[in-house]
Amino acid sequence: MSSSVEWDEATMAYPMRVIEQLILTEVHSGIDPRKIVLIGFGQGATLALMVALTTLHDLGGVASLSGSLPSALQAREVWASQSLL
């Protein structure tokens, strides 16, 4: 993902909550969170990285293919919108 892409709370916070809810659903159904691996390509890779960095679960891993993290300031804004800071 190029640095020219505009990041905002609406762009990343909602899909991050959706992925976190999927993780919670699996954990509540008895799946060990260490058996959950997030994998993404492009913007999905960015999403996988951000969820892996913010989830409270000890996940099995994360694979990011052709993705990147937003700047620290942009990431802080997204994480703050989820009350993660």
C-alpha cells in the first residue's frame, strides 16, 4: 500500500472491529487463539497487521504480503478510535 493512500478512522477502524469480532466468535466457540493466523494481501495485509498489533488475543501469527503499516500518527488515530490507547 503506498504512502499516498489516505488513512482515516472510517477506513480501518470498522474492518478492524469486524476481524476482532470474528476472532472473538472463534475463541468463544472453543478455538485456541494460538491456532488463528491472519493473512492478507495489499490493504488486507495492512488490516491483518493492525489487528494483530491491537488484539488482546495471543494469535498464532500474521502474514502480510505487499502490505504496510500507516504512519505512527495515523495508526494512533485509528487505535484511539477503538479505545486501544
